[in-house]
Amino acid sequence: MKSAVILFPGSNRDRDMIKALEQISGQSVATVWHTETELPEAELYVLPGGFSYGDYLRSGAIAARSHIMPALKAAADQGRHVLGVCNGFQMLTEAGLLPGALMRNASLHFVCKEVMLETTSTNSAFTSHMEKGKVWRCPVAHHDGNYFADAETLKELEGEGRVAFRYADGTNPNGSLNDIAGITSAKGNVLGMMPHPENLIEDLQGGLEGRALFESVMQSLAA
Amino acid sequence: MKARVTVTLKNGVLDPQGKAIEGSLGSLGFEGVEGIRQGKVFDLELADRTDAQAKADIEAMCEQLLANTVIENYSIELL
């Protein structure tokens, strides 16, 4: 699977993401600076975690208006797959590629720890080769992960099986509505999630639980 | 010309920061504070244009960047 990671000033999980993609796909990963206006050919485009533009204005707000974004929106419209993790999820909501918003954690604290995630939907390429209902460990590290959407949007997300991951076992670290940790777009080709699966892909990191998501999207796109 | 944009959270959107500030005021001994919502203020300096044009321009700025209309309302004041 060909993939590309988009880089912003203040991104800091970009190398983790590139390493995870390279290790699991066995292919080199393209990188794209945010001032570009065209994307390289790829099946998966990734917005990595970090603190683009120092989280000024709102997390992800300024990155979501950068020069590369129209190309990313066009790619998503054409059905290309887009993954946003943490700050990337914040960018996807700010750019209107996913509904809702990510607000300050209810505790007001930055949280950096492991949570338990339940794979609640296997409707999209990202999760179709994962086990529905399985609860797995995953790290989080964020200050603004408190997912909010109005009641109608929430009903739509739930009704259409677009909540891909939910915090499980009482480990919701941020107060997100319905324990939402990750959602997909209506067509299923865009996934945004707060937790960092790219940080649990080799033994040195303490586990391999994050690999399933990357393997799933690779299997789906290869099929 | 100068203008001020005030961005506030919509009703029904939880504001944990406002709650924390409310609690802190209570602990300082201020009584009867029944609610606080935290917002943002932007002071703009614009090259001269008509008031109507300024309002239209700033409204576009709010819709596209200054406010996230999923969770926030905005108001515009020409000063």
C-alpha cells in the first residue's frame, strides 16, 4: 500500500507514523509539506499527531486551512483513504471532512496514558479486518480530545455505524460524548481518531495492539 | 478602521474552563456567580472600507477561520 504523510510545523508524531506505515506495509512512505498544493499518488493519506501551529486559535484550525488541504479534500471526495490521528483528527473536523469538534478535555488536564478501545464498527476499510467488539489497549496523548457533536449528528453517526472506536472499561480520558474515540466519514474512507495506534506496533513500545488497524486498511485496500 | 469580534460557545456546549473559573471565583469568596462561559475576543485593524463592506468581510473571516461554527457563535462590532 502506497501512503503519504502530510507534515505541518509543530507536528511531532509524524516520524512515528511514517515508521509504522513503513514497517507494516514494507514500502517507503512519501512526505508532503503543508505548503504543497498537489499530493503524490497514494492510497492512504495521513495527517499525523502533534501540535500544528502550537494549537493556536483552536487545535488543528490553522493546519486545516493550509495550502495542501484543498488537494486532500479532493482526494477524499474521489474516495481515497484519509487517516487523521490526534491533531490529525482535530484537523479533519476543522476542515469539515468529519463532523463535530474536539474540545478541551473535561478534566482540563493534558492526558498521556494508555486507554482501552472497543472496535465498535467494522464498516470501513480501516476496521473491516478488525474484530468487532474487541477491546484493545492504545496510548493517548492530548489536551483537546473531548468529542462534541450536536444531537442530530450524534444520532446519525451512531445510526450509520460510523463510530469506529469507543473508549471502553471506563477509560474515557477526555469526557467525549458517547465515549467516542474515533469516527468515519459517511463514505467510510476518512477516519479520525484521538488515540495513537502508531505508538503500539513493536515490542519496544510495549505491545503490538496498534498493528491491527494498519493491517486492516492494507488488507482492505489490497483486495 | 477598527473592529472587534467576540466568539462564544453555543448554548448546550459544555465549557469545562468556564466551570473551573467559576469554581475559582467561588473559592476567592465571590458569591452569587451563577455561571461563566469563557470566550475569545479578536481586535482587528482594517484598511478603510465602508461599514457594510467591513461587516461582510469580517463575517466571511468568522465563518472561514475565527469561529468554529459547530461549537461557537460570533458577534461583530465596528469600533
